[in-house]
Amino acid sequence: MKKLIEKIVINSTRPHMVGDGFRVFNYIPGAGIPQERISPFLLLDFNPEYDFGPSDHLRGVGVHPHKGFETVTIAYKGSVAHHDSTGSSGIINAGDVQWMTAGNGILHKEYHEEAFSKKGGPFEMVQLWVNLPKKDKSTAPHYQELTKDGMGKVQLADNGGEVNVIAGNFNGVAGPAETYSPVNLFDIKLNEGGEANTTIPAGHNTALLVVNGSVEVNGEIAGEHSFVLFENNGEEIHIKANQKSVVLLLSGEPLNEPIVSYGPFVMNTEDEIREAIVDFNMGKFGVLED
């Protein structure tokens, strides 16, 4: 049985800036979807293709804290560099993914990679926040470097395109990301007329972002930059490209736990939020220069 589509959001809002390096549309929670219908995902910011131009200044977001969840940055075009208070750092280019587990507290900064910044060029990114289950919110912060070449790969029939499996399992092919709850994250690149078929557990909260192009999703048209939310029944998803297209398909098992958030801290109770603020102010998240 096909997964029914609950709603298709055509984003007509203005983008906003995150720092001075990310020009984003917000779909989660900006599309007005109740948290319980999209758990474990907390946020989805999409920076559609944009050329910031060459600059000697490294555009981005300065040092800031996180606690209680994970940030997942998917690079489609351009390059992003990252440093955090554990001493980890990295650069992601087109096709790469930066998966950072904030756990019990971390400081980090992210910005346009130096060589890319000086040259300029098309920049296109997605950032997701993925909630951690209560039992894992105190895990030590760490970082997964997921390169394009290390993704699970599925070649679609009839030269239809390719699926890069970031997390979870697409038709028997697993992605490299290690997750704390069941999550699927598929970067689907379709040629015109290309088709992708898969199944997602009925109980998963499931959504799809049309990064580029236009597709039919279970018989309904979703144009460029549309966000599709599926109902929690049925399992089959069929995507057909009306033109060359890029689609991000995400799903996860709902955590069904209370959420209390305060800016960059996402915990389960007010007391835990107060503790996070105290820990941050006491320097327990480490040190990182801006």
C-alpha cells in the first residue's frame, strides 16, 4: 500500500540569514508541522543554490553551543568547514555530509571553506537537527565524516539516476551514518523520467524535500523546493522525475518523549535546560576560539 500524502508545502516565504553565510528557507518547524508528526527531526533549513560571491572574509556562523541532539549538514554545492571544542574539524564538499553529535554539550563553528570563499560560486546546502533519545542525551560529543565516496550507492533502473544512502537502508543498501534511533536519509538524484521506488515503515514520520527539479510523488506533483509530508500509513513510495531532479527523502521512528528546547539546547525537562545553561556558563562545553 502506498504512503498517503498529508500535505505539500510550497515555500513562499522569504529566506533568512543564519550568520552571514547561510541563506535558508526553514521547513521544520517553519511549515507548521506539529513536532510529534516529524520527530525525531527538529529542524530542516535549506539553502537553495546561491552565489555569495568571492570574499576574503569567511562567511558562516561563529562559535555557538549545542546540547541534546545532532546536526547533519548535507553539501550539494560549495564547501563548508567546521571546528568544534573536542578538537575535531573537517571540510565537506558536494556530496559529503557532516554529522555532529552534540550529546552532553559542544561548541562549534561552521563557515565557507577558505579556498571556496575566495573563489565564490554556487552554494547549496541542507541542515537537519535530529533529536537524541533521552537515554543518549548525555553521550560524549563526536563527529562522523561521511564522504561522497563512502555513501551507500544504488543505481536506478533504466539509467534513472542514483541514490546516495546516507543513513538507514534503501532497498537493501545501507548508509554509513551511525544513528541513535531508526533514521533513513536518502539523497536521490533522478534523470528526466527516472523513477525511484522504496518502502518506509508505516509508523515512521516521513517527509521529502525537492531540492531541484519537479517530481511526481505517489501520483501527486511536487515542484522545485516543495516539502512533502506523508501520513503514517502505507509503506510504498514512488518518485518519478518530470525533469532532472534532486530529492532528499527522510524518515524516522518517532521518539515519543517530551521535548523542552531553549535555543541550541534540546532536552526533556525544564530542569535539564537549566542545567544545560549552567554547564555552558561554567565552561563545561570546552573552549573554542571564534
